[in-house]
Amino acid sequence: MKDNNCIFCKIANGEIPSSTLYEDDDFRVILDISPASKGHALILPKEHYNNIGVVPNTLSCRIPELAAKIGIASQKALGASGYNILVNTGESAGQTVFHCHIHIIPRYDNEKGIL
Ligand code: 5GP
Ligand code: ZN
């Protein structure tokens, strides 16, 4: 299902251009418009789900492997020494876009802090 008012639906389905790192039938991985570090990426399901808590298991089970691949790619391609996998779920937890997305934030030895 698609939500016509949702910007991430439009990005995930290619109606709005984005810096795409990876795409398959179910997911698009893009660069965050306001990155917390170099290579900050977002995994977006192409279907609209308000948050990760309502993504069906058949889809959510793919997320850990995808996240690890993006994180490892950031280490190989950008020289990151680590990465955070972060999911803000609900307004009180800092979620600002209500289409499920998973942050992959590469970390570098010369940068400290978690956000
Ligand atoms: P949240 O706070 O909901 O976990 O994260 C939303 C993220 O989406 C933020 O890091 C924000 O910079 C990013 N974002 C918001 N709008 C856009 C957009 O139009 N394009 C891209 N690439 N990222 C966006
Ligand atoms: Zn959406």
C-alpha cells in the first residue's frame, strides 16, 4: 500500500529522485538528506508502514542482513571504522518521518558521539 502524502513512499518508489545506494523489489537504500556522518544511509521498504513495529516478518527478516551489508560497504568504500544501526520508533523516540526507515550511520575514528 502507498500513502499519497508520504514523501518516503514517493522516494522509495522512484517518483522523487534520490541518491540510491541499493534497490530491489522490496527495499530502496538512500543517502540521508541531513547526514549525521559521511555515508549516512536509510533503508526504506517500498510499501508504506508507519514504523518498524508494523512491518510484516516476511519483510523485516531481511533488514539485519541488508543493514550489515550497507554498514560493511561503508567501511570498505568510505573507511568507516564502525557503524550504528538505528531505528527511531514513535514521536517520543525521535521519529520524524512516519514511513519505516532504518538508519545506517557510518562511524570514523576521528568522530565521537552517537548521533
Ligand atoms: P527519523 O528522525 O524519522 O528517524 O529520521 C528521518 C530522517 O529522514 C532524518 O535523518 C532526515 O534527515 C531524513 N529525511 C527527511 N526527509 C528526507 C528527504 O526528503 N530525503 C532524504 N534523503 N532524507 C530525508
Ligand atoms: Zn510511505
